[in-house]
Amino acid sequence: MDAVFAVLPVYFFILLGFSAKKIFTNQLDEKTLVLISLYFFQPILIFWGLTKTPINYELIASPFAYLSIVLICLVFLLLINKKIFKERSDQSVYLASSLVGNTGNLGIPLGIAIFGIESVAYTSIINIANILFIYIFSVYFFAREQFLLKEAIYSILKIPAIWFALFALFVNYQGITINKHIYTALEMGAYTSMVIQLLIFGMYLFSVKIKTIPWPLSLQISFVKHILLPIVGIVFILYFTDLNSYVASILIMELMVPLAVNNVNLAALYNCKPFNVAASVLVSTALFAILLYFNIEVIKYFIK
């Protein structure tokens, strides 16, 4: 039950963004918030997460396991996406968003509710792995609708999150101490990033109508996110890793969370059907709420 209540603040800020757009329809421009989030606050979130805990084996192994599971699924999707969707833009949305979970805004508080405050180090670094996947693979698939391959790669290099991640790893590895006042500012920026992303999601949801939801696309994406990815993850963790049950359970939880709001950010940034992406995130979030109790029971089984 604690886990259910832990996600309530997430839905509160989504509803707040939805309400704000409803009241100030013409005055609010969600793309402005997208740019502020992507280029200012998310780099702060990444730097804060990667400097929060000293590097050790479990912290290194868990994000690598997460990325391995996601990449295995991505290879499978690359083989089948053209058979499922005829339009290239739908293929791009499918490949870019299906494997990107809400590991930060939802995964971190859910981890605290289920596993305690000790889980923050692991959920944070898994979230960083998820963000790296977003800014390398998802950015490419979204950007290829607007740019050629060379231009898409160049657009990836312009995303500051990658450079902030590399800098944070350097700072962590070198053991450079961050002034407590600076760290407080970073923490404020990190949480601001999470709130802004939820507000953006709520604002896009305002424009989503039930009748206009692309159900074939949304349901195919949700199948990958809520069925395929967790199953592949469980099999991979059981047979190809030596993670202890605590970290393995956290990793499984992060694989089960719904689609990330970041999908909407990038789709809007590169004009790749952002409202279809927002609709797919809405469907995924609704399914997650329905499956939440079952998912928690599965996670508890692995804790034993």
C-alpha cells in the first residue's frame, strides 16, 4: 500500500500541468518548458545522480545490466518494427519510446516506498543509464524524421546531458568533493527537473482525446514496455548476472515502470508525433496503475 501512495505526488503534478494548460490554453507554450528542461534542468539531474554515491561494483553492474536488457529488446524491435508499422514515423515512435521507462520521476519514489531510502543510489544510477539510452538511441530515432543520419548524430552531440554525464563520472571517479551549498543547489535543480517533466506531460495530456488515441501504436508500445521488457529482464537477471536479491529487485522494478515523460519532450523537440507519444504514455501509465499491485507482488518474490 505504501508503494501505491508513493506515486500519488507524481499524478498530482501531472494533473497540475493538465489543469494549467486547461486554464491558460493560449498563454502557456509547453515547448518552452521542454527546452528549459532538456537544456538546463536535466543536465543538473544527471550530474546530481552520478555524484550522489561513490562508485562500487553493484552501482556499476546494475546500470550495465539494465542497458543490456534494453538493448536486447531493441535488437528484437529492429527486426519486427517494419512488419508491424508501415509509416516510418510510427516506426520511429515505436523504436524510440517503447523501451524508455519513467525510472526517475516514478522509479525513485517507488523505490523508496518499497525498498527504503537505501535504494536511491541504485535507482539514481539506473535512471542515468536510462537517460543515456534516451540521448543516444531515442534521440536518433526521433531525430531521423527531421534530419539525415549525419545531422541526427550531430544533434545527439549537441544534447548537453551526455557531456554532463561524462563530467560527473570524472568528478566521482576522481573523488572530487562538492561543496555542500553547491550540492544543495544541484539537488534543488534535480527535483525541479522532475516536476517540470511531469507538468509538461500533463500539458500534453490536455490535448489528447480518447477518440484520437492511436490505439494500435499505443497498445504495441505498452506490450513491449509492460510485458516483453520485464520478462526479458527477469530471465537475464536470473541467468546472466550475480546481483544480490536486493539490487535485482530494484532493477526489475525499474523495468516495470511506465513510459517516461522524456519521450514527449524529445518527440516535441524533433516534431515526431508528440501528441501520439503523449497518448501512448497515457495508455502505459493507466496500465501501470492497473498492474501496480501485481508488479509489487512479483518484486517481493525476488526479494525473498
